Amino acid sequence: MNFNDYQRKVLRTAKTYPTLAENLNHAALGIATEGGEFTTEVKRAVIYGREITPAMREHMVEELGDLMWYVALAAEHLGVNLGGIARENIEKLQKRFPQAYSNEAAEARADKGGLEARVS
């Protein structure tokens, strides 16, 4: 399945609110909530020293799917498609990391005209 097909299918299960702000609020709260659930499992592994079990992995994968759902919802209400977002993100990363990731390139932020991460 491609991103744009996924985005269309998300709409079938989406609750719609009367205003753009309310729809974006729904998406933003969902992204934060689902991201928090994913982060909780990572915290259990890193902070509590737990080995990532098959059940924890399965839960993390499920939460990533829920995150995708809310990202697709936000994209829809912003009038953009996930395929375009993905393409633009790859273009940005190619500018920022022309060869491969490096800490220096991450801080140099060539795609932002050299702005430091904390000010861009």
C-alpha cells in the first residue's frame, strides 16, 4: 500500500469536526498520545533496563501504526498528501546529509541555510 492510498482509507474511520482548528487539534492530541505510548515502551527498555520482549515490540509497532493514522489525518486536514510529505522530507534530508548522517551535518542544517537547530 502506498501512502496516498493509506491516507484515503484513514478517512473512512476518522471523526470529523466542524472547523479546521478542531480537526488539527484532534490529530495533534492523537499524535502526542500515541507517541507517548510508544515512548513508554522505549522508556521501559532504556530507563528500566528491560529487554524488549516480543509483546513490547508488538505494542510499539501498533503504536507506530496509530501515529501514522493521526499523521495522515493531519495531512488530510492541511490539504496535503502523505506521498508529497514523504518526498519533501527525503529532499530535505538529501540536502542536510548529502553523503550520510553526521553530527556535523545535523548541526550545520544545510537545508535551513545553516541555522542552528535551536533557532530553526
